[in-house]
Amino acid sequence: MNLATAHAVLRADAPNYVVDLNAGSHALQGDEGPHEGGANRGPTPFEFVLAGLAQCTAATLRMYMQRKAWPAGTVSVDVELHVEPDRTQTIRRTVSVDAALDDSQWTRLAEICEKTPVTLFVKRGTRIDTTMRR
């Protein structure tokens, strides 16, 4: 079952690392920052990954709150990738919900954060099969 698709093209005449992307039916553009030789014309690859995690977290919490008929509120998710000198990588996620929730509801949302589809995808790792074509 194909869950999602993406396509990237880096044209020969494109400035350094500006990549035209399609994520499903949505056109986007990615780039690298100046420290990597890019022009910062779009998110970096890691920023796209983090954005996907943040989006999935916010949407999953909203869906859960709606299904439970809990009070509505703004869901805000901040995600940062940290790499330590020993090359250990950590994603730090901060979630804010401004709805009037009791302690048990708040605890349940914290549990749901750990079960969002993209959270599970990142945590379990995924095999990548590569085919090269001429």
C-alpha cells in the first residue's frame, strides 16, 4: 500500500541546491542554508522532516480532541533537532494546547503525542530501498 509520495528535481541550471519538490499534489521548493552553500530559498531537508512531525502531532491531537468532544483550543508544536558532539541525535518537541483541559485529559494528550503516525515512523526507523536509473 502506497501511503505517500514525493518527487524532487534539481535542474542543471538551478542555483546550487534549490530543489523543486512535489509532495503528493503540492508544489514546494527546498534548499540548503548559506552555511551549506545554499541560498535559503526554502526549507532544508531536516526542516521538512521536522515540519512533518510537527504537523502530524498538531493534527492528531486536534482529531483526538474532536472525537472526545473535548474543549477546542489552539494546538502549537515546536520541534528542534539537536546533534551532540558524540553524534547522538535528539528531537525535542514542545506541545502547547490552550484549551481548558483537566489533568487526566492533559496526560492523555501527552500519551497520544507518542503515538502519532509520524512519531512512530521516526522512532522505529524505516528501510529504504534505492533503485538507480540512467
